[in-house]
Amino acid sequence: MYFGMGPRIALNIDNFDTDDISFLGAETSYVKKSVNDRYQIGLTFSYGVELFFRKNFSLHAEYGFNISYFYQESTRIRITEYSGNPTRTDDYTMQSSGFEFDDTSALLGLSVYF
């Protein structure tokens, strides 16, 4: 049986132009630009077992989880048109942060030692 722990640092940046269009009568609204930034820092933990069935061969199973603090900021520009003429541009930013706990996938494997 074994146990491991290490740092977790993650950065995710999405920046794209889009045409997310919605219609309401003669009014058309669409998202023109979207930017999403997400930062994480924390710890990752793993534990598992390794069983040797020969001197140089073993089967192992591992599972883990992450505990991290995150900060996320999303900015969107929405343009609204009425009968084809731009009438309003909305620019808004949403921010969120907090702690998060998530698990990792279970791993199964065969190890060969030389």
C-alpha cells in the first residue's frame, strides 16, 4: 500500500469569438466575444496498492483526489440588434472563487521491473 501527496497548479484560459445567437421576434441577440480565465492552486493526493505476482511483475490500483482554491473570471460581450440594426452592446464580467474538492480517475495497471 502507498500514499502520495503533491502540489496542484492549474491555469485555464479560453478566449474565443462566437455567434451564440438567440431570436425573440424582430430582436436578435448574440454573444460576440467570450473570455474565461480560471486559476487553481492546491494539493493532490493519491493512494493505492501494488501486488506482486512474480518477482518482476505486479498489478496496481490507484485512486486520488484534489483539494484546491480557485479563482475564475468570465467576460462576455453581447450585441443586441433590432431589425438588423445594432441597438445595444452589453459587456459584463462575472467572478467567482472558493475551495473545491474533486476526485481523480481510478487507475489500474501492470508493472514490469527489469
